[in-house]
Amino acid sequence: MTVIAGTLDLDGLLARLAQTRPVFHSEADFQHAFAWAAHQADPQVQVRLETHPAADIRLDLLLARPDLNACTAIEFKYLTSGWSGTVDGEQFTLKHQSAQDIRGYDVVKDIARLERLTSARPGWNGLFLALCNDASYWRPVSHGRVTNADAFRLYEGVVLAGSRAWGPNTGVGTRKNRDRPIDLAGSYKIEWRDYARLDASRAGTFRSVALEVDWSGPSSPTPCREKPQVVESIKPALGHEAADRGTSLTVRAEILAAVTALSARTADGTFTPREVIDELHRRGTRYADSTIRTHVVSVMCDNAPKHHGRTYDDLERVGVGRYRLRT
């Protein structure tokens, strides 16, 4: 599960946004609506649109909680096929953009930009987020032949990693201003999810793809603020995710500290998600019940189905509704 600015659950934020804004006029409209939804969900989040967090980097959106030493850099893409209709009394007319190969190159370039921006900044993560109503982006072609744009396809299940470059017979027009190979430090699996269904037409369904960039790079850090102290007695339960970096506690770190205490109170060392939630509330957690529960039953559970891009093997399910720390 991707956490934005230390507090916001991306899946929950997108679900709420889809209820009020299932379609957007443009990429700028999408950016603004997402930023406003983040602000409504957490008024303490600082919102910066079209910013320059580094001299040579332009960024679509930066969401920050300096008090938590948490910043999320976000790049957006709005990949549209032609569609026209009225939603809640508002008329929308979307252009058919086509040029999937060029747009794919721009996506990979966005990911590389996020890697470069976040790599030396403790407390930062990056997020590439796209909305699309053009099935040719996620549905692979059936002919199976190698093409010059294979490195930049966004088909379901594709893994973007390593050096991405055009094939040898790519046209000059396609390469214009996009000639250089792009090197990615991380690995990113494309997994499209349904966002909104406007109607039954070919372009009436919007899907989203979200890729988190969280790559630990070189030193010379630029944190959101001076790093806070981590309570020494909690460090053994944190693992590398928070204790080693000295940053504010992540939801995983808080859960590990809570379940360590819960395990010591029972003969068999087991606990329920509700008990974890109650324990974290007693400790003053800032995380929503749904976020905590999702981590316990899925993200951090070794024998749960893998529905998230990043999972951990901290816990195991030992019975109906009961879990314990893995040893």
C-alpha cells in the first residue's frame, strides 16, 4: 500500500476521488482535483503544484508533512481516448491522444525523474499516477512480434526496470526530443486497476496505474525537516524501515511495536486486527483503522494473498481472524 506524505492511503484517496470526479477535462484538472482531495483528507498536508524542488527538476505535485518528515513527489499522466458525455450536469469532451509509444517514453522518464529526486532525501517517496480510458495501453497486442517501442509499453504485467531504449528502426519523428535511453534504478510492475465506468462505450471505462518510487540512494540528504528522535525502547521492533533512518514511525513500524506488546500479553502470542487497532489508538496513532487493518491482514501477512506491490513477512495468520508475529 502506498502512503502519501506519511498519512494518506493512496487507494482510499483514489476511491473517494472517483466518487466525485470520475472524469477530468485535462491532466491539469486531474492534478488539481487530486491535490484538493489530499488537502481535504488531511488539512495539515502542504500542497505545491507545478513546483521546482530541485534546480533542474520540474514536478507536477509535492505533498508534504514537514512535522512528520514525510514528502511525496508526484507525477501525473492523463492518457485519453476520444470520449464525449455529460457527468453530473457537466459536459466533457476528451481528445484521442494516440502516440502510445511516445507517451510511454514520457512515463518512464517521469519515473526516472522521481528516482533522481527522492534518492538522496530521507523521508521522501515518489509516486507516478496515471488515469487512462484507452485499452491499448493495458491490453497487449496479439501478434507477439518485437516492436521498436517494446521498452516503453505499459501493458498489464510489464515490468519496467534497467535501461529502456528505442529499437533500432525507430523513426526520427518518434525519437525527436526523446532519443536518449532511460536508466531505472528500481523495478516497477504495471498493474492497472478500475477507476470509474462512465458508460458502456469503448472509451467509457477509466483505469489507473500507480507506481511508488522508494529507492534509497546516496548520502547528502535533504530531509523535509530536521530528523526527529526515535524512542530507543521502540527501535528493536522497527526494522530498517524507520529505526535505521531515524524518521517518524511508519504504519508498519507502529504495528510491529504494538503487536510485540500484544504478543507478550497472551499465552499463545496471538492477536486480532481489532486488538492491534485498539492498541495503536492507545498509543496515539495517526493512521486510519482501515489502513491498520489492511496492513495486518494483507500487506504484512506472509500467508495472505499478494494484492499489493510491496508486502512483508512480519505476521502470519494462524486461525480465523487471529495472527501472530513470525519467528
